[in-house]
Amino acid sequence: AAPPARDRRRAVEAALWIEARQAEPLDLATGAAAAGLSPWHYLRLFQAVLGVTPHQYLLRCRLRAAARRLAEGAESVTAIAYDVGFGDLSNFVRSFRRAAGLSPGAFRRAAGGDRKFLQEALARPSLG
């Protein structure tokens, strides 16, 4: 059964809250408190409505923000990684490569071409 409209609205609001704070250190308890739910119910509801966990959603938000910045400027990969919310450069590079199929540097070099492959890669449910 599909979640009721109230629950769908809460999950979408939670997703918007994550997007607005994607560069901040966020955890399950913080997101659940902001949504007014227990951590377990927040996780279950978010995944039921959006198809991914809050952590996966946060990771995707950060990777999309990084991809935009990589494509737009000459800012260092390290600065971008930390600015979008990754606390570790190697984790950022590994996550970006898993999502986009190339390293952040290779993505930047390819930015003059078709960048839709990252959006398609991020749409796949395989991010962990």
C-alpha cells in the first residue's frame, strides 16, 4: 500500500530539508528530529516514499552539487569535496567514481561534452 498523503508530504519535506543542508554534517537522528519522527520511522518512511535511504539521498545531493561545480569552474577537487559536505577526499573520489563512472578530474575534463551520464548514473538505485 502506498503511504498516505501526509507521510508522502513529510518525506518530501525531509528531502528538501536535506538538500538545503547537504554541505552540513547530517546524521539520521538530526534528520529524524527535524522531521518530528523517531529515527526508525523516519528511515522507513523516507525509503518507502523516495526509494532511497536519507543517507543515500544526502550522498546524491552532495555528488550533484560537486558535479555542477566541477563542470563550471577551476576550483580544486579537494575544495569542492569539502565544500559539498564530504569529510574525506578519498571517500569523495570513490563515491564520485562509483556514481559517475569516472574520477572527478576526468569528469571535469569531459565537462564540455554531454554531462547527462552523471544524472543517469545518480538515478540508479545502486548507490550505497
